[in-house]
Amino acid sequence: MRLTQGTFSFLPDLTDAQISKQIDYCLSKGWAIGLEYTDDPHPRNTYWEMFGNPMFDISDPAAILMEVNACRRTFPDHYIRLTAFDSSHGTESVVMSFIVNRPKHEPGFRLVRSEQAGRTVRYSIESYATQSRPEGMRYSSDN
Amino acid sequence: MDASTPPSSTPETPRALLESSGVKTVLDQLDAELVGLVPVKSRIRDIAALLVIDKLRQDMGLQAQPPSLHMCFTGNPGTGKTTVAMRMAEVLKQLGYVRKGHLVAVTRDDLVGQFIGHTAPKTKEVIKKAMGGVLFIDEAYYLYRPDNERDYGQESIEILLQVMENHRDDLVVILAGYKDRMETFFGSNPGMASRIAHHIDFPDYSEAELMQIARLMLEKLNYRFDADAEPVFGRYIGLRRQQPHFANARSIRNALDRIRLRHATRLFAHDTSLTRDQLCTLQAEDILASRVFAAAAPPVTAGN
């Protein structure tokens, strides 16, 4: 099941040329670009790990694409997203974020039912990838 | 035959193409604003020509690989290395070689770290900042310290080399420094020398050129010499050139600054209100008060 999260999530994955055009747009708006990665695809997992520092003083997409590729090399089987942070007063938050790398195999989510008092059932979802596997081992190819 | 196959660009001469691409204006501007520097200008002209021809070749379906434009500027102090580097970023932007056309000027301090593992991120940070523009490394020979083989400068050089090779179309690296020391630097870093296609030597300015520079500087500041002052300043240049620590245009700028100080002091002595003319005109006596005249020649009495 293909994870859809952030901007452009229902489009096919962006090519590097398309990514660099998006970066160009972000830079022209003066947004700071950051890279984040995770191997926990749960939709409520908001805080991903940062790859390096947010990039404030870059003027060309090539530099950021270089970082994206460095991150892909380091975490080829993780989700990597690119975030653009607008620091202007009143916004001060991430205004754009899209996935630039995903694991080769995404097994999807299972529905977890838990019995509560009085035959109540609570539902939640859990990624097959994260089941009983610690962080860092969840998408390894040898399973 | 398809109507669109005959290339429409054939009737266009390269000259016409050069004019229409806006490159001509850039070159003219360069000619107008930079005095002398013939080797530099001709090299920029060559590069411009190549880029225009490359565009033509591309239209014809021929292989057109952008040339490597890493440069090395050598020359004595004050010959305009930094100034040209600043202009180079603009020029390359207008020629369409770099995308953003900003200049990041750094020295050893900005590239080399203080402890193990500090240099690589620091250098990469600078390189990322410069991408899409020009990275100007002033006094580049300081990067390499032959006396200390564990110096972190070497690491910085290696990263630079890698980027100069792999990101050739993302940034242009310009090294600058004094000629003899740059030669030693290249001697011990042959990889660096071979990756730099353009070694441009900045010649010293002649007296006439220095005079022209002085005139340009004054014009920018809304000052001018009066009729007597100009030949006196010409003499000043001649004398100053023979003294030690002469730094070409930089010395001229400093001399003009001092002349302006004397001019201001002289105006203070006036009781009447000052005219616009008085505020802009530098006189011979402002120049003649300089130490250069006192040191060099029998004292010349100030005319007025």
C-alpha cells in the first residue's frame, strides 16, 4: 500500500527534476528547507528525525538536491520527506512537505481491534512493517 | 522535406546572435567600468563567444557540453581580483552559465575547521551556499600548509576538488592570490591545477590607467579634480608607484580618501557658506600636502 502523505501525495513520485523545481519555488518564497526521515509510517507519527540542519541560507536547488541524495544514500529504505518552513510572522510553521523517498516494499496497515469493557471495540491501525520490529529493522530486505 | 527542418538560425550571424542575447551589453559594461585588465576582458569575451556558439551547436543537434569555468586569478595587491570576481558572477549569470549569479567570498577560516571532523561539514556548508553562483576563495594558498601535514586544509581541498569535478554545472570556483604563492600552492596540489581551466594573470596598472581609475572613483563619489589638481595627482601616482607597499588601485583609493580628508579640513577654515562647487572640487594643495611628495622630492610650494 503506497503511503500518501503531504503535498502531491496522490501524484506519482516526483522525479529529481520536478523536486528541484519545487525546491526552487520554496527558495523563491524564502522558506527554509529541511529533510526528515522515518521508518514508522503511522499517519499520527508527526515528528520525523531531521537529517542535518534546516537549510536557511541556500540559494540554489542543486545544493538541496545534493543533501536529498546524501539522505537517500544513508537511508535508502526509509521514508524521506522534504519540508519547507515559513518563518514569517503569523505563519511560523511548515507550509509544504512532500515525500522524496520511500521503501521499496510498503506492506500497508492492519486494523487492530481491542476489546473494551462492555463489548466495546476500539479500532486502531498498525503498519505491518513496524510489527514487532524495532526501529531501524522494519523494512530490511531479509524478512 | 518538412518545412521546419531547415534550421532557421542559419541566416543569423554569430555577431547578430551575440548582440541579441544581451551578452554584448554585459561586455560593453565591463569595458566601461573596468579600466585596463586586457587579459581578463579578452578571456571573458572568449567564454561568452563559446557559450553563444554552443547554443548554436545545440540548435543544430550537435554535442554542446558546457565548458569548465573554474578560474584562478593571480596578481599583485590591488589589481582588481576581487572586483572582477564580483563582476564575473553577474557576467556568468547574464551569459546563462550559472543560475543565480551570487558570489560567496570566503577565506581559509570559512572552509577549514578547528578539530577533526569539523572541516568537511564546514566546507560543504559553504559549497551549498555558493551553488548556483560563484565561490570565490581569496588567498587560496593558505588552504595548504606544507609545514603541517596533519593540517585540515588538505581535507577541505579534497572536498573542493570533488565538487569542482562532480558539480561542474552547479557552481564556479574562483581562486585568487598572489602569483608566486599560488604557483607553490598548485605545485603541491596538481589535482587543483588541472581542474582549473583558466589561469588569468592580472597585470599591474600603468600610470595612465591608475589616473583613469582615480577619475572613475571620484566620479562615483561626486568629486572632481580642478585643472591644477589633475597633473599634480598624476605626479603623485608616479612617485607613489616607486615607494614600497604600492597596492595599485587600493593605494589610489586610500590616497583619494586622504585627499578628501584634507579637502574637508580646508573647507572648515572658510567663514562663508560653501557652494556646491567648493564641496566637490579637490584642489592641488589637498594633494600636495601628502607625505609622498615630502619624501620623494625637494619641497614644491603649494600654488594657492
